[in-house]
Amino acid sequence: MSIMDHQQLEAWARQGESETLEFKRGSGRRREAALTLCAMLNHRGGRIVLGIESDGRVVGQEVSDRTIEEVAQEIKEIDPPVFLSIERVDVGNGREALVLSVSPGRHRPYSYKGKAYFRVGNTSPEMSRDEYHRMLFERFHGEYRWENQFAQDWALTDLDSTEIQRTLEEAIRRGRCEDPGTRDVEAILRAFGLLKDGRLLRAAVVLFARPERLIGEFPQCLLRVARFRGVDKSEFFDNRQFHGNAFELLRRAEQFLHENLPIAGRVLPGLFERVDDPLYPLVALRETLANALCHRDYSIGGGSVGVAIYDDRLEVTSTGSLHFGLTPEALFRPHESLPWNPLIAGVFYRRGFIEAWGRGTLKIAELAKQAGMPMPRIEDAGGYVTVVLRPSRYRLSSGGMHDLTERQKAILNVLSSHGTAVSLRDIVATMQPPAEDWEVKRDLGALKDMGLVGSSGRGRGAAWFTGRKK
């Protein structure tokens, strides 16, 4: 029995065409329908209704077994083969509409008669060669990816057995793993999916390798850390590199942050008790670092994870790009968990270092909001991904720290988002909530005294930028 009826068709007709809904007059437009289905398979899925005019009138057509066969035959021109739902809906007067429905394709990219298409609004343009190859690469990645290939000539003795057993104990304690009843290293790795046919996978090396062989054979197991003076890379206080397995690099990164980020002391009102107030939420920092280590692209031999501390922000950068259609904006909305390295990410999850089901970036944003920090920013530069965190107060290179007003924080964010100096008029125009010229100018003077901003020119021709020098 069809789950659709004439009323449903009328509702769709009133709704109009969209990314996931398109109308055709009848089966005579089946070639156009097949092309659109191909585009929907490469996007979010959708429906095509054969029997609704472009102006929204539900007209239907006479449908026979031959009609269904012709439509099905046209759908066979889509590659890889696709199985879709075809429903017949009675619209009266012996006429029916055909509803063709597809889910998002699991084997993208799909092509129709040798060409691939995608959806932009209610249109289906041809896919670019670059986008086709990207989607094809992601399809093959599920079966043949860097982390699930054999680590040639690596043995159990090359791994840190203590780290492996520590990971199991922590996974059991957190309820993220059943106790296998043994602490045998080989059995643990097999349970984590890091052994295949008795041979180690590359993921096992990334997670648990001893450091001796990593530099020569896995140089991408690298962490770069730096503490810069001011807000750019022109001068630094500290600049180091570490090689090691992922857990060792996480510890190194956390130690570096502990050494270089201030902990502000304050006394609670009415209590003779001092509490520590970190510049950034520690849980958010660990989540950011762990995500960088387990979601990066390890196939790039010269890749690394970078941690950079500036006076006005902290950046964590990892080699690779966003995949599976994810965008920086989408990562801060509920989204499906699509790890690039599911084996590595799975062990990080069991260890308690990351959230599952796409919650990591949402958790970072929630923690930042609770700490009064600006919304974190994610940048995808087409070769590396950077997470940018900005504190609720600002520390100077000299060691001083300042609690800023909300308007002063907003001014700093405006200046930091521009690559060039910004005029007072342009700063005022972007302020939310709105502020008067004199208020912004007064705040700029205060920020300049703190060494957080600088200026060039005078009077109406003055322009402002972050930092002391330009």
C-alpha cells in the first residue's frame, strides 16, 4: 500500500521545488528525472514527482507496466547501480503520478550516462572534475585508507606495551570497553582492530609506537609547538618539535600549554581562598588537541600537528582537509561522526580523549561559551585545518593580563579578522551591538596602552591593527 496520496502531492506542489524535491510533467521527462536523481544521490537524496506541472498543478498521467519499465530502464543509466523507490499515486480520472525517491548515495560519486551531477538549490549542474575526484577518493577511503594498511616489518616489540595496557584499563574504567579477561598485548590490539592476519596496521604504530623508529619511518608523527611574541609569527619565545606516538604527542602538547599559558589567581568574595582560573578551558584544549591528532591526514609524510600561542589567541593546526562534505560551519551544528581515521579515533574515544557521534566540536563550542570566550573558529585552508580559540581576557608578551569589556573583545575580533589595517569608520560599522564613534575610539586607546593594538596615520586617516607593529 502506498504511504502517499493525492493530498500529499498537493502539499508538495504548494511547497515548491527545492534541493530535495523536483517536479516533471510525466514519464516523457524521464531522462531529465534520471539526471536529477543522479545529482540527488551525490547530495542529500530527494524525490522527483512525475505528474506535477512546473506551475504546481497535479496532472498525473496514464501509467502502465510499460511506463514503469521505461522509467526503470532509464534509471539503469546511473552508475554505480542504484535501487530506488517508485510509488504510484492515484490522482483521479484514471491518472497517476509516479514518485521516485532516493536516499543520499552510499557509493558516491554517481554518474548518469558518463557524467556526474550535484544539486545547487533546485538545479543540477555538472560536477567539476576536482569535486568528482574528491568524492571518488572518499569512497575508496572507506576500504583502502592509510591507517588500515599493514605496517611493514613492524612487530609487537616495537610498540609501548605499557601504553597499550593503560589504554585498555582506562577504556574499561570509562565503560567504553568490556574487560577481555587478559592483558596480553596482542589480544588487546586485536580487540581494538589494530591487527589483521596477525600483522600490525599503521594505526597501531601511530597510537603506540616506541619513538626509536618513528623519525625515520613515520616522520609525520610530529608535533610542532611555538609561543610567539605579539599576534603574528615575526618573533617567538619558544619553538620546539617532538616525535612520538599520538598519546605521547598529546602529553607533550598539554605540557607545553601548561608551561606557556597563564593561570590567573583570584579570591572568591567572602572566602579567604584562592582559586585558579585558566586562560582557556582545559577540557576544551584537550578535546581540540585530541581531535587534531586523530582526524588529521597521516598519509602526508611531511605532515604534523601544530600548536601556536599568540597574545590574543591559540591555534591548533593539523595536516589535511575537511572531507565528506563537512564545512567549518557544519562542524558547529549537530552532524554525523565521519572520522577520517576511524581506527585511531576509536581508540582515542575508548581512552576518553574525544567524544563520539560528532560531538567534539560542539563540546568545544559549549565549553568556550561557558568560559565567556568568543565562538571558536575553524579554518580549512585546503591543506590543513586550524582551530582558533580566543580567550575571555588577554595576556601580553610581557606577562601581564587584562580583563577586557565585551566591546573591547569585539574590537579585537574585528581587527583580527582583517588582513590589513582597519579605519575607525569601518570598525564602528561592524560593531554589534552598535557603538558611538567616541566609545570605540576610547576603547582603541585603552587597547593601544595595553599593547594589543597599533595604529598608522593620524586623524580621520588613522587605521588600526592588532599588535604593536605593522
